[in-house]
Amino acid sequence: MKQIKALLQHSRTNSETRQSSSRPPSPAESPQPSGQSATPVVADVVSPPPKEEHPVPAPVQEPLPEAPTVGLEKGAAVDARVPSGAVGGPRAPASFYCPISMELMADPVMVATGHTYDRVCIERWLAQGNRTCPVTGMRLRHLELTPNFALRNAIQEWAAHNGVPVPHKEGRVNNSLLYKGMEEDTPTNILQGHDEIVWAVEIHNQQLFSASADKTIRVWDIASKRCERVLEDHSRPVLSLAIADNKLFSGSYDYTIKVWSLNTLQRLKTLTGHTDAVRALAVANDRLFSGSYDGTVKVWDVKTMECLQTLAGHTGPVRTLVYSGGHMFSGSYDKTVRVWDVNTLKCLATLTGHSGAVRALAASSKRVFSGSDDTTIKVWDSQALTCLRTLEGHEDNVRVLAVGDSYVFSGSWDKSIRVWDIDTLDCVRVLEGHNEAVLALAVGPSFLVSGSYDTTVRFWALESLRCVRKCEGHEDAVRVLAVASGRVFSGSYDGTIGVW
């Protein structure tokens, strides 16, 4: 009884506090991220400042009647009796009230059973370890909370029409309580074998390939999670991987690219010519493009394994490559992006505007996105080769980009992930929760997954843009991610690969 009553009293106090004013919260009351005055923010904790690195109140409603409860222990269902409304005041439709607090809902969200609750109340319910629907007692298949926008609009319209203070949800949602009640998972398996940092992972059919600073490439069977082979021929760390024409290509700090048969896992050839580390590999039109710290991009025929041409022009190391619309884009520490025709191998344009190194590139069907140390993301038309917009908001280097059907995601040294609408290019959400720089992103069928220097992997639901899973198990930074066969694979500085 004490637990449920305490929950109800806390929820009622919170709700009365939220509804004590008829005006929206001021910026001072509801802090917003820098550069996005009205951007909703998801946070599992209120982030401390990042470490240095590379009016007249409206009348208060009288309290609603105490709601009876059924059951006294954790997990007992609450009574869904309809509240009578404020004494002497108008009665709202029954569906407008939270079944837990019996108050008008400020931020209605649906749980897996389809029932709707106020977010603060249901998050507290889950934080206490409950895994059932408070009304029905049914076990929840998952803990994702889906915003009920239609109901929230209806509540606000009703409140305005009847002169009742309009409930306002907080501008910054604190999910720390929910995280305590969620699955803080450990991986289903940790693949061990590498002795140093895992720099790259690539998936082909039912095999996972991992490249490491220990100079090797390991081949893992995804089903059994066993290492089938260790490919050893590089003399320095292996940084990049690519697959084409039934071959695996590996780029290394030893300045070479090794070519391996996917059938026999034997080395077929060593491609030489670069004079510094091979940092990026990409494939287009039966051609392999290799970006190097020597400032060049080399083009190789994937069938004959012969060098077709060396693309010169960058004045700094080439860090990243991406293909879009018949063009190969190369991003460099020289602060530019160069565009190469994949057929003629001519440089079509040099895209300028960044004031810092370009570390990340990603592409949709018609656009290319470049992330830079200058904290911005530039959006380029992949055909006209013009800058459409500069996306601002991050407070530190943009380290990684990922593109989904509806959103573009950017991960930064500022510990956050920004979510940009792929059509309007507006920032629609800031995902907070990681305690260190975000190093890796990957998009799955219904989720975004992120890896960080804080050693964790987080899953974010694409529908609600909220963290639904926090995964721990690595002992050092999560450097790379891959999604395949219903699983997520995370490569870490600790030399292991987590399977989630």
C-alpha cells in the first residue's frame, strides 16, 4: 500500500506542479540545446557541461479525489475508475485522465498493450521494476513508450475551451528513472580473439569480418559465433574493409590493400602504390576506391585487381568515402569534399565551406551529408553539386553520420546524437544519454543504434526517437557498429565484438 500510495502522491504533486501555470514554460524554465530554441531533447540524465576535448500564475486547480488502488505489492494493477474532476469544475472525458494519477495528462504515451498514461507516471511505474500494464496487469512485451499526439492535442483543446490550465509536458524529458527499469543488457556473446582495437567490421552472407590494430582480420560464423579463420598478412594495423566480386579487400597502415577470396579465405593479391595508411574503402561500378592518408584516392578494377588511376587533388589525408548518384565523394582533412565521376574518373567539383577536417560522409538517394570538425553538417545536392544547407547545433566535432528512410543522424564529440528530418533538414530531436563522445551509428529496421567512448551501446526506437535499451559489456570505447541477421555487432577498443 505504501509503495502505490507514494507513487500516486508523487505523481499528483508532479502533475499539480506542471499544471500550476497556464502559460508555456519560458526558456529559463525549460532549457533547450544550444542552437535549437525549440528542439525537443531526450535525455536519460541532465548532462553536465562537456569536458574540454579534441508573468502571473493562473489559479491552481483543486486536487482531484484520491484514487483507490487494487493490490498493495509491486506489480499490482491500479483502479481505472474515472475521476470526478475538480470540485466545482468541468469534467473532462474519461480518456483524458491518467489511470495512475487521475490527473489530466500532460504528455500521454501508449504502452505495449495500447493503454495510455501520463509519461511521468508510467516511467515511475516502470522504474520501480514493474513490467506489467497498470490497468490490465498484462505483461508488457517491450518498454517502448509511444507518444499519443492526437490525445494530447484533444486534451489541450478541451482545457483551453473550458478555461482549465493547460497541462504542459517538460521541454527536457529525464529518462533516468526509465533506464533503471529497463533492460540494461549484456551482450548475448562477446567475440574474443583480437588483441587490440577493432577498427572495422563487414558482413557478408552469414559471415562477419573484423579488422584490428593487431594486424589481423578475423572471420566469424554469425550463427555459431565462432571464429572460422584468422587472416594474417598485413604488417601493421588493419583500418578498413570492403567486399565486392566475391572478394574481401582490407586496407592497412602498411600502405597496402590485401585481396582475399571469400570462397577459400586465401590471399589473392597485394595492391600497392599508396604511400601512407589506407583509411577508407568503397565500391562502385565494379571499381574499388581507396582513400589514403597520402592525400590520394586510387581506383582499382575489382576483377583484374589492377590500378586504373590515381585521383590527386586533396592536400590532406583522405578520411572517408561515399558513393551517390554516379559520383564518388571523398572527404579530407583539408576541409574539402571532392567529387569524382565513377566512369571517367574526372574530378567534377571541389566542395568547400567547412572550416575543419571532414571526418564523415553519408548519402541518401539525392543528397550527400558531410560532417566536420567545425561542428557542422553540410548538405549537398548529389547531382547539382551545390550546398543546400548547413546544419548547426552540435557543440563539438561531428564524428559520424547515418541515414535512414526518414532521418539523418549525426553523432558528435559533444556526447549527443542529433536527428534531422531528411526532407525539411530541420533538427527534430536531440538524443542524449551517452556520457562520452558518440563514435558509431547504424540504422536497423526499426531502431538506431549508437556506440560511444563511454563503452555502451544504445538502441533508439525510430518511431518515438527514445532510448529503449542500454547495453553494457565492453570495457573500452565502442568504435564500429554493423546490423545484420536480426543482430547488432559492436567492435570496441577493448579488442572484442559484442553481439546484441
